[in-house]
Amino acid sequence: QMKAEMRRFGIEYGVIQGSTPTNYQAQVQVASIQTLRSRGYDCWCKPNLIIIDEAHKEPAAYTKLFEQYPDSKVIGLTATPVGPSGSSMIHKGLYDSLVIGTKNRDLLEQKRVLPVTVKCPSEPNMEGVKVTKHEYVKDDLTKAIERCTAWGDIFKEWSKFSDRPTIVFVPKLAYGEWLVDRFADMGHDFRVIDYRTSKEDREDLFRKFDSGEIKGLISYDVLREGFDCRASCGIDLQPSQQLRSFIQKCGRVRRQREEFDDAVWIDMAGNVYRHNFHPDEDIPWHDVQGTDTTADIVSKYRESKPALVLCPSCNTARKPSRKCPSCGVTKEDPKFLRKIRMGDGKLVTVDPTNVRKKRKESEDQKAWDGCRYRAMYCGRPMRF
């Protein structure tokens, strides 16, 4: 993608990659951090300026690269300026400051990106799914999705937008391959793309997708970042613990195009409720400072900002208003009622305010139990 952009703007460049011969005379050299790491971070030249694309990835590797070239100026570019754990990237050895070049509302006003219509028909029951390294465990996640997600529900929601090029995010590749067969049964050509797909096959799939030869692409994480395409519809079957993963996925369908006035995001993973941020909103990245993470920011904003509401007629998630901008239905007191798919096939409706109340009661109980046990085993009176 970077090489294509260089050619588009007429920039002479070289490539540092494996045995590929490079243009040593070019003032611009393109390399992946993986290649540089394997070469001991040796660029064979001393760069005056280092520009990092997708700067939120590989912070440890980039820290070592910057140590190798302490006099170089560094610019990191990313739509989600937080580290893998949702923590700040502004610290010694990495980046010195965060500059928000533009905001969502500006890009929408300038028609640089498409506004997103978010549909939230239902979400999986995530009870018992473990989290490790700040994200859901893949095997647990897949079992939860398979246990409570019916193909008929997926197709029912997507069929309203089946004229749109579509990308699908799945919890595991095997689930994606199963979906390919289900879409084929309905007469739609979808393909799986993953880390095993060769460079030539990827380019062929992207070409066929952009030309309309195939309707959709299905992936676990290959399509999540650094991928530009003509998709204007996304199906999210991949619950994301990290806000940045959710935002990156939504970004794949927001590229401006002539055929459609908006993009459609079908959230069947519960990510809109989980993070309480609409893809069109400005994310307060500047609030991620010190030891605070995006999880802390989401928690803080969940208490202070108005929660998104859900249209009972068309399942569109939006800011609180009596009239739904998507279907026009009016409701006096709209709420975001979570519709949770259970393992027995039932659909349970839950009011998020009750969920938060129960969570608070549970935290208070744990605190009290801790004090009580401490007093019991101390063997003497204690005051709390």
C-alpha cells in the first residue's frame, strides 16, 4: 500500500526488504519494522526523518529503532494513538507529544469520510469468556459466538444491504470458512483472507473485490488495519475488548465513494454498547494520559456522557433523540436495550442501567467481604 502511494505521488523510493534490490540513491526508503528488527535496526543510512505508519503497533520495536537513531526526527501516524493495552504512547523513548491532525466532525463536514449508520440487532452472551493481554481469548470467544449465533440472524440483517461490497470480521478463521459456504448457498461470493494468503493471492482478491467480481471478504485481523477498499458495509462478529480495535475495524468502511451516501456497520458483537462510542464521534484520545487507559476513559465517559440509544424499529444505534434519523420512528423515551443472544437460542433484552447497578452492587459486596475477612483473621477488633 505504501509503495502504491509513493508511485501515485511520483516519489522516488527504495525498498528495504529481504533480498529485494533497493534504490540506494533514493532519498526515501520504505521498510517494515519486522525487516528492520531482523537486521538489528540497521537502515544502512542515517535517516533525518522517520515516518511511522500505523504507529500504534509494535511500540517496543520502535523504541529500539529510535534508540538506534537518536538524532532523527520522528512522526508517527495512526487513527488510534494508544498502545496495545490501550495505554498512552507519550513516554520516554517513544513519542514526546500527541497532535490531533483532524477530527471526525471535520472530516464529515468536508465529506472526506462517510457517516456510519450502526445497526445493533443483537450481541452474543459473553459470560465466561476470558481476557488475556487486554483482549478476549480467541478459543473462548469463538465458542461463545458459535453457541449463540444463527446464520439466519446474520443473513436477515445483511440482506437489507446486500447491494453493498461487504467485509466481515470473525472470531476465528474456521468460522469465516463456514460463513463462506453459507453465503455461497444464498448465491453470494465471499472469500476468506488471512495470514496464510500469499501476496499474489491477496492482490488478486483485492482486485476482484474492488471490481465487484466478489461480493465480500472475511477476515480475523488482516483487514483490520492499513487496508483501503471499496467496502461500504461491515459485519462485526468479533467482540473487541479494546476500543482501538473497534475503531480500526469501523474505519475500513468509511472511505468516501460515489455510490453511497453512508456506510453501514452491523454490530452483532456488542462493541457499540461495550465502548459507548459511535464511529462518527470524536474519541477523546488526549484523555489517555499517565496510567489511564482507554478502558478507564470509556468507563468515565459512560457515566458522564449520554448513552447511545437503540431504535426499536430498525435497530439503529444513535445519540438520544425522540425521532430516529434512519427510519423516522418516534419514541418518547428511547433507550439502548441490549439484545443478548443466549446459548439456548433465546434473545434476552437487558437495560444497561440495570447492568451497571448490579456491577456496582457486586463491587461494593467484594469490598465489604474483603474488610470482613480481614477482621476475622486478624484476631482483634478493627475499625474501617
